[in-house]
Amino acid sequence: MATIKFFLQSKKENAQIHVRVSVSREIVIRKSTGFVINSQQWSDKTGLPKQTGAENKSLRNSLNKLQTHLYEVLNDDLAKGVLINGNWLESQINACFNRIDKVDNNIFVNYIQYMIDNASTKETRGGKIGLSEGTIKNYRSFKKIIEEYEQYSKTKILFREINKSFTEKFKTWLLNERRYTVNYSGKQFEFIKTVCLDAQKNDIDVTVHSTTLQPFRQQDKDRYIHTLSLDELLQIYNTEMPTKHLKNVQKWILIGCFIGQRGGDLLSITPENIRENAKGLYIDVIQQKTGKNVTIGVMQDYVLDILKNDFPEPVSLNKINYHIGKVCEIAKINQKVEGYITNSETNQTELILLPKYNFITSHSFRRSFATNFYKIMPTPVIMGITGHSQENIFLKYINQRQDKDANADLFMSFFEKMNSNNEPQLKVVKRAQ
């Protein structure tokens, strides 16, 4: 049975009061309670202050309160398999008295906040300064998830404790307790690794496991990617929408599926981004995530008409995603397809067969563009527009296997075209004697 005792380590006038929690012979942890007392006022027999005055009585009540709190949470956490260590004990002392932890960047969540606070001066790839708003938003979401896990596990996460045991428990919590998707859970592992690598650069001790952590994702055979085909886009265009809001979303859907940009980049476009030259209409975009300058040529007649004569009103990405299913439902994009949804009653992710309009979101725009023009146009051209830097990542994005013959076919086509442009030449052939 666990025991909790208070003790002094000195005979000074202002001696620190410590607490010792003995869980077993192997697990004995000690921490300062944050209280001090004149050692002459301490009873070694009771392990508590002597009852000689109001101040000592108040102190004794505080220690009794802490002892009761520790017994309660200790039994509960032992049953849950929570790691009982010095960090756990310090957190429980602070929780008992509603104390605010001092800022210590050895604590994982504190360092995430440090990265957020210093986002404007953070150096990124390519020597650029400052994190994008999207990246900062992702770090805030990640910090919230870590804080929720700390509440669940009732412990503060330290860099030196991010080992295989921790990541396995964290993965189980993400997938089984929170019911996050495999891909979203795997993304949190990417953040763990990124934060730990950054902390290492600032001379914070981190584990080798945390800096070599491998993210995980859904297997290709289990992925369900939903896109709008060229025929379905024409179907959407030819459908009259009953309200102004739905008509506005309809226009953004059509533009989005023909310019291949992320949702935030799409909705930042204004008529000032559009220009015309002898070859047609171009849209110039600076991609928020990559910082790349991208120019997209638009050829589809009904999208050209929207851009030139009926440019959509500004709208938030949340509004797009709220109305997009209704637009597609009205346009009868109702082919039955498989996909994952979150059951609102059980909060579990389920694979289910539903009409396609249930699965179309703003994420479908860029994927639709890439999927519709894959193999129609050279892959590097499409990647230059979508902003993908590696072909293997691009192919995973549209759930396509690499075509080993594609480059050979392309070379042969160009070679045939090159030879067809050469005029035949007469050669003099000597007769054999």
C-alpha cells in the first residue's frame, strides 16, 4: 500500500517541507511542497507542524489537504497505468494549490508555446523569416492536443521522457480515446519530431527516439479520396442554385477545381491577381504554405466567364465547407461511394457507403485538378501548379501508383515529334563492286 509522509531535510529556521510518496520499494519519489517552517516548530513524531499557533494550524491543514489529494489521484492514476514520477508529483502539488508552473522550456508544452511566441522571427526553409499563419494555427492545435493528453494522463510531458513507451501510449490515446483518424494522428507525430529537433538546436536535452520519430499514415489501400470529375464539374455549372450564398460557393468550387490551389490560396484571389495576354488569362498566386510564386493558365470557358464577368464574393473556408455538400447535392453529385465519417453519437470514425456529395470538401478542389489532368498533361507541369516538390508525394496525394513507363512513353513521343519535324535527306549509296 502506498504511503505519503512529510519531512524536513534541515534544522534551519526556514526549513523546506518535503513530501515523500512511497508507491513500492522500487518507486519512492520526493518533492518540496513549497512550504517552509522553523524546524523547532516541526514534530518528527507526527510528521506535521506542532499545534502551537494559528500559523502552524493553517500550515498543518494545508499539508493534510495535500495528503488527501495525493491519495485520491494516486489510486486513480495507478489504476490507469499513469507514470508516477517526480514530474507527476510536482504537477499534483501545483494542482492541489492551484499554483501556476514556472516557465520551463524543458517542459514540452512550454516549448511549443515558445515556438508560437517566436513565430515571427523563426527561420524557415530557404532562409525565409517567419512562420505562416497556417503553420502557427497548426502549432496552436497541436499544443491544445498535448494539453488535453496531459490532463488525461495527469502528468506534465518533459522532453527527456518522450521515449517509445510515451509515443505508444500517446498513439493509443489519439486513435482509441479521441478517435482521431490515422492520418491526423500521424500528423501529431510529425509535430513531436519537429518540436524536439528545434529544442535540440537550443541546447535542450531530447531523446534520440523523439528526433528519429517516424510519422504514420493510412495505407494506400485504405484511403478514400473523393474528387469531382470534369463531367461532374460541368454538371455543377449547369445547375441553377436557389440562393445567393449557394451560387457564390458554386463559383468558388468551379474556380478551385481548375486552378489547383489550397483553400486559403484560392480564397485570397481577387481580380487584381488576374491578367490577360495574347495566349489567354493567367492567375498569379503566392502560395501561403510554400511561399512559391505560381502562375496558372485558365482555359475552361465557363471558368473564364466567371473570372471575367461574375467574380465571386469573398467567403471564409468554413462557409465553403458548410455549403459545399448542399451545392453538390442540388447538382445531383450522388453516386454512391465509400468513405469515412465521424459518427456524431459514438464519436467514432466509420467506413460507410453514401452519396458522393457527403464527402466533398474544399480539400477536394486541388485533388480534383491534379486527378483530372494527370496523364493529360506532363506531371511536372501539374506539380508546378499544385506546389508539390516531389513526384512520389504528388502521386500519393492523388492515390496513384508510379507509372514506370510514363517517362519512356513521353520521351518516345517527343522523339517522334522531333524526327517528324526534320526534312528527309537524300543519301548517295555506293554500289558494291
